[in-house]
Amino acid sequence: MFAETINRLVRELAKLPSIGEKTARRMAFHIISLPKAEVQALARNIMEVKEKVTLCSICFNLTDVNPCSICRRDRGNSDTICVVETPAHLAAFERTSQFKGTYHVLHGLISPLRNISPEDLKIRELINRLKNGKIKEVILATNPTREGEATAIYLAKIINPLSIKVTRIAQGIPRGGEIEYLDESTLKSSLEGRREM
């Protein structure tokens, strides 16, 4: 029905998370309607992100400078690490402006059904950070899903022998909810109401 170049663009856009074919088609037609300079700027920005963005060598957040700006800035409570699943979750907590410690991004959750084991995540790197003796508390801020809970329990079991306080964010977050989509006040409450594990 459409030119093959449009169909290819729709197929590529539909591969993005939460984008179905209908939305991809709308996006494709919007891109077609843009001035050529704007489309070129969009394409340049996509390529630049792909070429320049890497993982922070300390917290494993996405960054274009290493270490990332969060790890470089002087944090008032740098003896606390908040462990999150993804960079999007880190960004959600940063939007609250409440957490003053540092972060550690796991890049996923333990999920035997999807063949994701602890070795596939940034858990070894977290333990190495904790062994320096400066960290007094680890906040486990994984999603309240089956995989999130299993990952939090696994982490608590391997961190507790290090004599570091391990806490879990409060369950004001609905079970099955996604951290990156929650409002700032819910996230703030979850940090304030965290419990020891």
C-alpha cells in the first residue's frame, strides 16, 4: 500500500518499546512531513548517541563522559548506594531530588525464565564497590515484581555478610509497577519508608 521505504521505516520504528504498528506509522508520516534539516538532525543525534554513550565505569549509568556526572559530583551522602535495575530507574530517582547518595545500575533482573543469571548483571561490580569499606547502606530499589523481589533477596543475602546495612524501598509502589513511570512523590515516599532486609 505504501512505498517500500515507508514500510521499512514503519517496521524499524515498531521495534521500539511500547510502539505498535499504528503508532510507528504515525511517527513515520510525521518524519516524512518534517523539513529535511530536522530529519537530518534527528538521524545525527541517534548516531551520536549510539557512538558516544557508554557505561560509567563506577555506577554503570549511561554517560558520554566517564565517570558520569553523578559519580563525579560531590554527593552529601556518598556512603549510601541505591541499586536500580536500569538507567531509566536512576533517572526517575534523580527527578525526585531527594536521594543524595550514589547509584549502581544492574542492567536487568535475575530471571531464570529468560535465562538471566546473576552473572549477566552488574552484581560482581557492585560487590567490588562495597568491599572498599566506605559504604554504610545499600538501598535495593528494584521493581516490586517477582523478578525484582528475587533479585533484591539475592542481593541482600550476598551483601549482609559484608556488615553493610541493606534496605528495601517501601512498598508504596504497586506490585508489578514500573519505577520509571511513577511520580516523584511516590518515589520519595518509597525512599523515606525503606525497610531493612
